[in-house]
Amino acid sequence: MGLTVYISNKEIQAVLGTGNANGVRANGFYSYETPEGSYLNGTVTDVQLLTDAIKDFWEKEKLPKKNVHLIINSSQIIGRVTNCPMLNRKKMLTLLEHEFTESDRQENPIVGYTELGNDKAAKTSRIFAEMSTYDYIMTFVQIFAEAGVSLSGISSAVGKMVDLVEDTNILAPEISIIMMIDDVMLTTIFFLNGKYYYSSATRVFAHRGTMEFGIEIAGVVSRLNQFARSENIEGHIQSIMLSRFEPEEVEIVQQAIPGLHIGDISCTELVAPAKVKVSGGDSIFREMAFPIAGLLSPKNHADILDRAIMVSPKSQQNAKNTKLALPYLVVSLVMLAITIGLFVVNYNKGTYLSELNAHNTDVTILTNASEYDKEVVTVKELTQQKKSLELLTSDVQSYPALKSEVRNLIERTAINLAEVKFTGYDAESGILSIQATAADVESTSTFIDLLNKEDIFEYVNYTGYTYNQTTEDWTINMVCSLSENAGK
């Protein structure tokens, strides 16, 4: 039994339940009024006030204090979907750090992800990646710890909702949007053929429950429909599902939608998928959709909280201390081995010399024995050094080398196709970052295809196109994984 918690501007919601491959079962629902002035749109504005509220909430409801997963709906957790090669967890996190552009990066960024699906034939994974900052995540960890609650994970509300929608196949193969309102903040999630495409958070200015409110919501729908056109998506928005709207507000929105004149649009309240069993029915699901979605167990997941703990000052200091102590430990072990070796050699020689004392009293033999002992030690040391050099050589040769030949090959391939700029290289993972500029998208695609045919690359991917209106050309950010024989 797990507990998920979602903090909104008006209330703190907690849901008890289970989640596995068969779906989600939620059967315990609790809420507590968020103290005014303590929390606004994902930002803690009064730490002590919010801490006291959480502590009082847990004591009154006698909620579990361990295995608690926090769901946050905030612009300070940036989320996006991307297709990546099928990699292990460490390499995937390294690759995803390049997925977020410099404009998104903040001080001490940390990354997590959830795998939404994969294509084994193409050896690619569809990933929902999240990025936040260490300080932001640890603020919530410390607040809950002060209240006596231990957090086991932290996720974005949009990410959890996307995972639930795609896992349960709740949406038809069409253009759909889910709209969830929290006080005056409206979160809209755009799906294309049942798959996540885009999300946004906007403030609603009209008074809720008025016709102006319905018109403002319809305006959000209209802007999303224009966005779909700008993305060259055929068709128009066909279905809208509303969550946390009052019944009269649903009717007002349904009346305002036809005024958009963009085609037939189905506008209904959000209902729980068949794989989600909620005690209390669809009304409870709509009210607590975010924490209920948090009960779903991801198939392949790297929690952003785990990354925050890994990069904490204490963890980094422990790692630093280990690195500093390692050379001394190795030297001590080598010296101990040499000492034991010499002791064994001397012991055996002593026994042998005792048995042949008469023979070994000869000065010449004693001198030769002494020289022999010295040579034995020298041979042992040279053998150890040889093994160490062989191991070092093997490790060095296993890494790709970013030599001029690699750069020249890329620049030759780009002739008449694109101008290239090398923006970064991670020697540990062999990831080379390139920015290519071309007059048209087809040239960059041809450029990527040609690079993929070269043996020096394991793969060449791109993370997005940008059209430069001033220079009337396209810029593409590329990620190239060098193969082991690159530069050799």
C-alpha cells in the first residue's frame, strides 16, 4: 500500500492505494486545506506554515510516514517527451542532460525520467524526461522530514498524468486535450493519437462560474488549435476532457466551445480508465486525478529525488573522500603484499640455510643469495608495474578519441549541406554535441543520414529544430555517440 500526496493552492490531497502492471486501485482519500500564504503554483512561500500543516494533517488522519510519493505541478519541474536509444540508466541520464537546452538549465540541475514505451526493433525508447534544481527538490524533502514524513519519490503532475493516460490507452486516436483547473491555474495537456505532444499552464482571469470564464477556457482551446496548425498537424481538436471543474462550469464551457467554429468538438468530464479502480467513482477520480495517477508504478524509471540525493553535498563529499583514500589504500595493500612475500621468502630461505649451514657459510654463496633476494623484489615490482600499465592501456584504448580526423570527417560530410559548430564533448560517455545550420530541413536530414553510415558513430540523433527568421535558415542540435574505434 502506497501513499501519494499532491499539494495545490487550495488543499493538500493524499491518496492510499496500490499500482502494478494490472492497473491502479485507490481506496483511501484525504484532504487538508492549504494554509493561505504558504504555497502558490508549486512554490513554497512560507516553509514553517506549510510544515505545520503537513504535520497536523498526518497526525489527524494517522497517515503512513514512509513510502510517500510527492506530486508537484510547477513550472520549476520542466518536462518533455523525447525518443532516445535504448540505454542503461547511467547513460540514459547522461544523454538526457543534453536534451534540455541552456535556456532551461538552472543552478545545480538534476534530471529524472520515465519510460513511456519502446521500439525493440528500432532499439529506441520513448521517454518523459524531467529537470529541476537540487535546491527546489530538497526544499520539499526538508519540509516533509521536519513534519516526520519520509519521501520516497518526487514527480511532476503532468508527467504522472501522461504516464497514466498512455499506459491505460484512455484516449482515442485523435487530437485530444485534458484540462485540469486548480483555483485560477489551468493545466492543459495536448495529446495526438493518444500520445503526449505538448502541455501548458495558464492563469484564468475571469471569475469562475461565469460565462466570461467559459469564453476564456474556449480561448485556450482556440490557441491550442492554432498551435496544432503551426505544427502541421492535420485536423482539429476533437475531444476535451475536464477535471476539477464544477458541474455548472462544465455546462458553461460546453456552451462556449461551439462559438469557436473549428468543427465538432466533444466536451465532457474526465472519467477513470478501466484499469483504474477508484472507490467513490469518477467524481473522486476527477477531484484527485494527480495523486491517483501517482500510484501507477512505472516500468522503467529514474526518480528525480534519487538524483538529488546522489548529488547532495554529503554524497559528493563521501565520493571525494573515497577517491582521496583509494591511492593510500592501494599503496598499503601493495606494501603489505610485498612484506608478506618477503617474509615467506626469507622464512623458506632460513629453513633451507639451517639445513645446509655448512655449505652456506661460504662467503661467496652468502653474497650471491643476498643479490638474488634483491633481484626477486625487483622482478615482483616490475611485474606489478607491467600489469598496471597493461590494464591502463586497455582502459584508455576502450575510449573513443576525438581527434582531428573525426572533426575533419564531420566537416567534409557537411560540405554543401550545412555549417557545423562543435558545442561540447563528454569523454566519459563519448557523446559529441554538434549544432548544424542549413538552409532547409532536408539538408540536415541528409547530413544526419550520412553521418549514421560512418563506422566511427554508434548513432547520430537530433534533439530538435529551430528556424532562424533573421537568417532564414534552420538550426539543429545533434547528439553523436562515438564508437570505440573512433579516432584510431
